[in-house]
Amino acid sequence: MIISLIIPIIMLIILTDGLIKKVPVFSCFTDGAKEGLKTMYSIAPSLIGLITAIGMFKASGALDILTNFLSPVTELMGIPKEVSPLFFLKPISGSGSLAMLNRIVSDNGADSVVSKIAAVMTGSTETTFYCIAVYYGATNIKKTGYTVPCALLGDFASMLTACLIVMRDV
């Protein structure tokens, strides 16, 4: 009962506070909405390009080719074959990696080592390219410098650590 009232109560508190302080609440709201639309307009090209690239990457079979090509290296590192596609997809696509996690859990069972590794990997890494596209697009930064290599190194370390920790606890 109380949960369904939280949003209306917060809105009422904001409106009451604005009226008490004589702040033009509706004008502030519309100004904020205008700024939000400007931000959306500035990041839209980056997001459209990223979403298109993700779709092409998966539909072309490039993910499968990359996974198969690097499988000897990933197996030496202790990354199970079933998790390898997630290893490459997570920095690019959050929704794609969640679909991949769902498939891994469905195929291997929720309590399997592979599913546990995939779940920890998904939860401990970031959708690097999405974040860079959104944040750098919003601030009009064109050169990413060391951001991409450092972020991917962080993702790599998180994924490798996920494999090591889950395998250690088995």
C-alpha cells in the first residue's frame, strides 16, 4: 500500500516546498525537460550508431567467429567455452549480454559453474562502449584518449576475476 504512494508523496513534497519557497515549479519543470531533450538530441547519433553496430556485429556472425578464433586462448585462461561469447559481448551490449546470460543459464542450469561464472561476469562489468557513447556524447568529447583501453582492461580484469573466484569456490 505505502509503496504505491511513494511517488505521489514525493511529488507533493516537491510541489509544497516549491510553493512555500515561492519557486515557479512548472517553469522549473519545463526548463528541466528542455535540457533533457537537448541532452537526448546530443547523444542520439552516438547511440544510434552503437545500436546499429551491435546489431550488425551479432547478425553477421562476427561474434561467433571471434569466439571460435580466440577459444584456445580463453580456455588457457580458464574461461569456459560457453562463457566466451559473453566475454566479448558485455562491453558492447547490456541487453545482448543479458540475453546471452539467459541462454547460458537455460542451457546449463542455474546452479552450474558456467552459469555462476556468467552471472558474476555480467554483474561485475560495464557496458563500456554504451557508457562512453552516452557520457562523451552528452559532453561533446570527440577524443576518448585512454578511456577505451583502460575501461576494457577493467572489464577484462573483472571477467577474469569472476572466472577465478567462481572456479575456486567449486
